[in-house]
Amino acid sequence: METSAKTVFAMTNSPVTQIMQAPNVLGYVHCSESGDVLVQQGSEVDSLANVLVYFQQVAGLIGESFGLEDFQEAQIQAKALTVICIPHQGGAAGVVLNSRSRVNETAAVVRQALANG
Amino acid sequence: MEISKLFDNILDLPGIEGVCLFGTQGQMYVNRLPSFLSTELFADAQRRIVAMYETMDENFQPCDDYMLKFSERWLLLRRTDKHVMLILAGDKVNLASTRMVTNMTMKHLTPTLIAQLEAAAKGGLALVAVVTPVVVAPPAATRAPFAQAAAGSTPPMAKSAITAAPFQAVNAAPAKPVVAPAVAPVTAVVAEPVRATTVRMYRGRPY
């Protein structure tokens, strides 16, 4: 009984759960450096998973062109949604938000959840 | 409103370090980026940015705005129909303010203005120099080459070159040889040695 309670506690407090419970979050995807999808939850993440690692690599290269190092975060704005991209465990984590979200606040939540995880 | 003023408004924001406007075909229309960014490096960045836009459009969704955060700087990329505005900013910049001001700038980028920019880019005129006047050449020095041309010492300048003179302020090299002779006599006078002579005086007057 105690073990199952701990398991439930761990599941509800996993980084993915914390991120998905943040307001206006539609989906979450975590890809490895090679592009493999490690975690995927929610909607609108199928197509994001295909381009997430590429985007992160190109963003790093664009920064290098300007002498900027240590890519930390990207916010991608489409018409109906916003994507936050954060380097995570050698790969990339992407969070899809709807248009009503407060992107900076959600990014802080995502960053903290990933750091705790 | 003049295009230079539009970009001045962006640069007025605290933390904004540079802004530029370029076409998706590689043309640079306005460049107000810091001078340490070389053209070659920026050409690489331009190619990568265009590739990123195309890839994301085709494989994800059409996205016009990208904010890339690095350790000390932010890069904000905003796209209109055929143009991308790039803003380089420090990490303390107010992103919301930047978006508001760039919205206004992009609103003023009318098709007429963009056509002028494209014509200038095709004609090889560096609108960069219009926006960021670099050379402070004295009026006499800028007029001197025309005087020389009239005297026949140098080939006369074409009318188009005269009208385009403000755009080519960066290449105002002919002004330098003209300035030198004007300064030379002054230095010659100063360089003349002063000799010590003995003066004999009688009742307070030399004789």
C-alpha cells in the first residue's frame, strides 16, 4: 500500500506531469540528440517532434554566427500556438502552448520542472 | 516616416544592441547591427535563418516570430511577407516593449517603401549608409573632386554618381588627398625654427 502511494506521488510530481498541469499547456515532447522521441504527451506534438532537434541545432548555429554561445531557450510563435524549446539532457524539450498562455511564466515553470526532474 | 527613424525607435529601447532588415533572397536592406559583426559572418546567419524559416514552415507550422535566448543576448526574428527583421538585444531587454515597437515599424514598412528598398538593393546602393552615416567629410573636401574633374585632372563623375553620393558616403576616399594640402602650409609654418637673436636697446627701443 505504501509503495503504491509513493508511486502515485512520484507520477503526479514527475516533470512531465508538472509541465502538463501548467495553465494553457497543450503538449510536451522530449527528443534525444539523435531525434528519437523519448517522451510525448498531449496534442500538437507529433509534427513538433520531427523538427524540434533540427530547430535547436540551427538556433545554436545562428547564435554562433553572432558570437553567441550557450543556447538556453527559444520561443516560437505561430498563429494559434506558441512553442517553448529548451535544451534538456543533451536533447531538446518542446512545450506547446495555446495562444492565451503567458509564455515567460510558463517557460519558468517548465525550466524549473525539468531542473527538478 | 523615414525608414531610418523607424529603426531609431527600435534602437532607442534600453537593451537593444542592433537591428537589421533583410530579404529572404539574401538582400540586406537595413543594417544597424554592431560594427563588430562582419558581413561574412552575417551571411552565414542569414542563410541559416532563411533555412530555418523554410524548414519550420514546411514541417511544422508557419511561424513568423522566433525568440532565441542565449547566455547574454537574445535574438528576435520577425518575418513579414518577404522580409525578416532581426533584433539583437541584451538579456535585460523588455521583450514586450520590443514586440510593440517592432510591430509599429513593420506596420510602416509599406509596399512602396519596400519597393524602394528593393530597388536600392538591386541598384547596388548601400542603404546601410543612409541609415548609418559613417563618414564625416567636410563640405569643401566633398566638393573638391568635382573641381578636379572640371580641371581635367580626373575623369568627370557621372550624374548618377553625384546623385548617389550620400549613399556612397562610405567610399568617400577621394576626399582624403584633398584635405592634406590645406593642412600642409600650417604645419610648415609651425615647423620653422625660431632663432635667438640679441637685440641692443637704447632708451627702451631696439636699434
